[in-house]
Amino acid sequence: MADIPEHILRRSAEARAKAEGRPVEEILAEMKGGQPAAESGADVAAAPAPAAPAGEASKIPEALLRRTAEARAKKEGRTVDEVMAELTGQAPSPAAAPAAATPSPTPAAAPAPAASGPVRDLEAEAQRYGVPALLLQRAMIARARKDGTPIPQVAGQAAPPPAAAPAAGAGGAVAAPVIAAVPEGVRTQRLLTVVKAGAIQQVKSEPTDKVNTWPHLLAIEFVALMAVTAFLIVFSTFVDAPLLEFANFNEQPNPSKAPWYFLGLQELLSYFDPQVAGVILPGFGLGGLAIIPYIDRNPSVRPSDRKLAIMIFTFFVMAAAILTIFGSFFRGPGFNFTFPWVDGLFFDF
């Protein structure tokens, strides 16, 4: 320990005493091999440590110098490289700050690092990583403040003016300079999306498509019923019904046709057995119409969404219409197939 300077020993003793919770003088005496301390702990701590000569500093291990420089930089609010250069004799030791000699009732804030680091091209980094240059600059300033390193300069921008020297306030407190990374009045939140605000309560009335059955529907239906009844009474008073003479079983008309609404079934009787034409086929048709609501359960009212139901109903209607038209206009004497434009019509309207 004889070759280690006094201030290096004291810095190491202070760091070890802080970690182990023991007095500095006791740790210093152990490091010197039982030699009593020459000065009291308070006097030595208050006095600035002299810089070590370059020859003596070269004999100290690099790891011990680095640890000492980090502890001193953290305590004095300076950069590690600056303290390291001072310990190795490469830079003159700056004057002690007023706060080091005068104890302050409140701890002084560490000064923000100055923008004297390397130059970074934020525009190129923004294009490379896909991150806006402003966010990269904010992250760079925050990282420099956290690590206690100089803030790198931005390529293409002028270097900011040096921060003012810390001024001692009342009671010896030192005001630390602050570098404003974000202009005042600018919000730093990231904008994710814009949601259009809507009213909690709807203020305008919407048109309704539903009305009550009474009186809106039943009143109209009752008026229509009375109008149709009056028209039929007046029409039947002045116009006689086109009735034929009384039926004569000795003179049956040829062909003998059923009313028009049964001509479809009569047409089926000319092709199939009466059991098939009168019971099975009509039963299948009516059953198909009945199961449409159970097969197609789509609640939509658009025809493009109800293709199955429309297909079943169209098939039934078209089959009934074709059979009725054939039985009315294309059947002649003996219920044989004829062409109405050649043999005429055999149908009484």
C-alpha cells in the first residue's frame, strides 16, 4: 500500500465503509496495515483530494482506478471520463464546487450532461429502423441523462449553447441546469387513433316502421270491406250472372271440364292414376310449402338471401300454372290435346 497515493486509498476506504457500514478511519487503518489515520474523517472528506502524478497513477490497477472514478463522478455529478482523466493526470483538476464545501440542507440536483458527445445522424437511423427522428432524439437525451454521459450531437443541427454554471441559492443549494428536450406546451403522448365523439343521448327522432294494428290497419280494412260490398250489391242489381240452362244428363257437354281452379288436378288425371294425381302429388306440393319455414330459417327479407324458399315456392306455382293453362286452352272434345289457334277454345269464361 506504500505506492498507492493517499487520496486513492481514502476513496477506496470510503466506498468500502459505505458498503460495509463501518467507519472510514477503521477501513483506512486496515488498508495501511494498522497505521492510525493522520487526519480526522470530517477534515479529510471536506478537503479536495490532490491529483495523482502520472507516474504514480500508472502503478494503480485499471479496475481500481475505474471504480474510484465512478464513485467520485457519482458523488460530484461529473462524468466518469473526466474524473478518469484527472486521476491519470491527463487533465487539470477543476475547482471544487461551492456545494462541496458548504453542506446543504437539501441535496443538490445533478447537472444535466452537456451536448458534447459524438455526432449521430438521426435521419439515417429513422429511415433504417422505421422510428421517427423526434422519438430517437428524446430517447438519446433520456439515455444520456440516465447514464451521466454527454448528449450526442445531431448531424445537421447546431450544437446547443453550453449550460450556465450552477448558481448557489439560499442555504448553499446548487441549482442544476435543465436542458429542455420538449418545447413547453407540447404534449408528448403518442397518438394511436382518433375516435369521433358521439352524443350519449340521441337528440333527433328516428322514423319508425311499425304502427299499431288498431286503428291504423283495421280502420283501413273496414273501409275497404264496406266499399267492395257496396260495389258488389250495385253491380249484381244491374247485371245478371252468366248462368247456363239447367243440367240435362242426356246432353253432357264435350269436353266436360271442371272449374278453372281444379283444371290442374284434372290435367294430372290424364297422366297418372287417380290415387297419384289426386292425393300423392298434391300432398307433396302442400307439404313442400308447409316445410319452407323450417328449412329456410334466414330472418332476412331480401330475395337474394332467401333463394331456397323462393325456389321451392316458384316450382310449386309454375307447376300449378302450367297444368291449369294446358287444361283450359289445350284440351278439346274428349279431353284430347288440341291447338287453340287451330281448333278454337273449348272453355267457358
